[in-house]
Amino acid sequence: MSYKHILVHLDSSPHVEARIDAAAALAVRHGAFLRGLFAQADRSTTSVIARRSSEHLAEASSRSRELFQQKLQAAGLQGQWHGLEHGEYNHVIRELIIWSRFADLTVVSQYDREAGSAAAPEELNEQLVLNAGRPVLVLPYAGTFPVIGKRVAVAWNAEREAARALSDAMPILQEASEVTVVTVLTQNTPHTETHRVGILDHLSLHGVKAEQTHFTVTDIGAMDALLARAMDSGADLMVMGAHGHYGFPFLHRGGGTRHMLRTCPVPLLLSH
């Protein structure tokens, strides 16, 4: 198993170079075709109404193409650059979702408020994760990530989203040096029947040797506890299922996903 088609989101934020480098490293490792998509909201109201790029956005797009092609050539990769015709806010979100459906993995960055108009829309990542139908790798806006997926923490609760994330991350898990499956229980965790198949047995059938740990938290949020355990293990990647906002009684299920998207200090692979 491997990723054969990786999509990386491009904009003119300060983090785009680290994002391309991380995506290129994954593409090299998996022998993948790397596609870059420049998608950035336009700050020119006139251009947005006219559905065309402003001069500022056109210049940013041109710089993006040059940078991407330089990185592609330096990595010795096959790939292609694309740019959206205009930067209307909802158009940027909708198009990146659609483009992601034709890729095995999409690479984006955490939202950085300090990047201002150079950054993607704030809700882009959440909408992408919940609607693309494909795995999304979210890189923290701080730092560089030359190695992703050597030491992996997998959040596991045996629910649909977690199973999807586990399957989507399998190409990375199969090449990892260390995999830790983490289950966080809270006082409100409902009692569930015994699982039919052990998660470690399932992973071993895919050639993945893993360890499993679980713990109960009482005075700290489950997501924060999960982050703390991942950091303690030295993980360079967190894998977890993403939840959206459903109706009662699951009204707040998506809050944990949003919290992770905004605060996770290591690369985060999410599936829904």
C-alpha cells in the first residue's frame, strides 16, 4: 500500500514552503505524483464580485507556481501546479474539497491568524476534513517537518471514524519505526462490549508492529490528554478520526476535532 497521488494546498502564507517540503518528502517516500493547488481568498471586493483574480492575487499565484516547480525539480518528482481562477471565499473552500477527492492524501497547514489575508479561510481545514472523503494531513503552522510518520500515535476508540483513519493511514503505518495505539477513557465513556478482534492483531496482519496503551482521565479534557500522551511518546504524527457536528445527543462531538485542528503541535492525519 502507498499513496500514489498527493495534493498539497498552496497559498502565500509564511508556512507554504515547509508544507511543500513535507508533501514532497512524502511523495518521494511513496513514489507519488505531487499536485499543487494554489487556493487563496482574495482581499479585493471588486475582483471577488467579478469572479476574477486581483492583481495582488495574480502575482501571489505566479510566485506560488515558481516556488512549487522549483521544489518539484529539486525533489526529482513528477507533479503539476494548478491555480484557481479567482479567490471568492466559498469558492476556495469548495474547490479544495473537490480537488481533494481525486487525491490519496491532501496536505494543508493549521490556520494561523497572524498570516492574515495570505492564509487560507479559517474554516477551510474543518470543512475539508469533514467533506473531502479522503484523509487530510494537517501540519502545525510552527516548525518544519522533515520526518513525518516514523513514530506514530493512533487515537483509537473502535468507532467508524477511527477505523477509517486507521485504514487511510496504513501506508504510513507500514513504514513506521514505532506505532502506539492510544485509547483515552473518561468518566462519561459508555460501557461497550468486548471487541471481536484486537486492534494489534489487525495491524499485525498488515505488517505493522504496534503497542497499545489506554488510560482514564478525570480532571483534564480527553483531547488534551491525548495530545500529552502523544508528545510524551515523541510522536511525529497523530492519526485520528474526525467528528462533525450532528444533532442531539451528539451536538458537541465535533468540538474535539476542532480543538485538535487548532492546537495539535505535531502533524495530524484526520479522516471522517
